Amino acid sequence: NKNCIWLAKKNVDEIENICAMMEAEGPKGLAKDVCQATCETCPSECFQATSNKFFYKMKKGNPFYKNCLWLSKRTDDKIAEICLKENLDPSDKYPPAMIGCPVTCESCGGVEPQ
């Protein structure tokens, strides 16, 4: 089960080779289209600072926030789980991870993580 997080952990040469493929090996499509942040094919507006904060969850009745650096250090499965959450911050202070950390979540252009 290969995904964008798996690809991002490859070495630079492997990433370049996989991103350069012109035929998709799976049902999700070409890596350069699906994993735009890793393949560096994102529209120019796809950017994140490691300090970007996102709404993580409610804890004891209060909003609990994390940043993109914290998210990037989680396991592949945990990153995917957090990025797919559509939790909305009740105070509207910070967005969900998919919007706040588009590079880590591989969500350039609003595309969900693969």
C-alpha cells in the first residue's frame, strides 16, 4: 500500500525516478499528480511553515493545537489519520491539518492525502 508519505521517505534519486514515471502503476494515478508536494509539482501557492498550527482536537473542553513540525514526526499511519480528520476548531482560530499543513498532508490544491 504505497502512498505519498511512503514516497516522501525515499531518497532523492528514488523520488525523482518515481515522480518522472509517465505510466501509473496503481489506480490512484501518476505520482507527480497525486503527490505534488513530494514531486515538487504543486501549484506555487502550496507552502507550509513548520510552525503553522492546526486544530488537533478538543481536550477537557478546550481546543488543542499542534504544528506542522510535530505532525511531520508522526508515523505514516498517524499522519494520514490526522490529515483526514475534518475537525473544525470551535473558536475558528486554526484550520484542520489538511489545510494548515498541506505539504505534510500532501493536500496541495485541496486534494486529500493518498
